[in-house]
Amino acid sequence: MKVIEKADIAPLEPLLCSVAAATTLIGRCERSVIDAIARGELKAVKSDRRTLVVVQSLKDYVAKLPLAKLKPDNRESRRG
């Protein structure tokens, strides 16, 4: 029989998180997370009375967001 060492076990990533934790993870307010669930952009499940967000759906949601297009800050050149 093989002995399982701690090094043999990969750390487990959570599968679900609370709506409050989801807001922290993606930097959006609670209303935005709830609206995204209602629109089907985030997946959520019910466990008793709690709504839990599927963590993989948070990753998928963030991956689909467009990249920010920012203009360079020209304040340095104006000070001269």
C-alpha cells in the first residue's frame, strides 16, 4: 500500500463561493454579481437557502471581459 505524502496532494481550489466572496474576487458590487447571475453570465447554485457562485464561472466571466484601452498619461510632458 502506498503512503500518501502531503507533497503528493495538490491544494484544492474552492468550487463554490458566496456572493459576498464573488464580489471581492472580481471587484464588482453585490448588485452587479446578482445581475450577472440573472443574465446567465455567472453560474450559481442553491444550497439550502444560500446562493453560491460557481468559481469557474467567475474565471470565465473575467476572461470574456474586453481589455482596457487607456491613453498614455501626458501630464509629465505638460509640466516642463
